[in-house]
Amino acid sequence: MRKEAVFSSQIEGNQASLTDLLEYEAEAARRDMPADVPDVVNYVRAMNYGLDRLRSLPLSLRLIREIHA
């Protein structure tokens, strides 16, 4: 899931790598870490949220809107 978040964010022009994301999540962020890392973290959080919500909601426009929010 994290690799997909990194690849998706890179399509949008973000410069964060998987290593950057893992270091950020481990609270080992460096000073020279790309500013795009929090965007990738949000991708991961949105995916986790969506997967959790699939337990109670069908795949629907409502769910997609919630994930996007």
C-alpha cells in the first residue's frame, strides 16, 4: 500500500520516496526530507480509512467521497 501511495504521488509530481515515507512514519525524519512526504502519508491514511469503511459500506460514490475528503 505504501509503495502504491508513493507511486501515485509521484504521478502528481511529488518527490517523496518509499524510504522517505518509512523514515517519516518511524519518526526519523531528516532535515533534507522532501516537503511532499506528508502528502504521501495522507494517501496511506486515506487508503487505510477506505479499507476500514468497506467493512460497513459497499463500494459506492459515498465511500469514494469520504476517502477523498
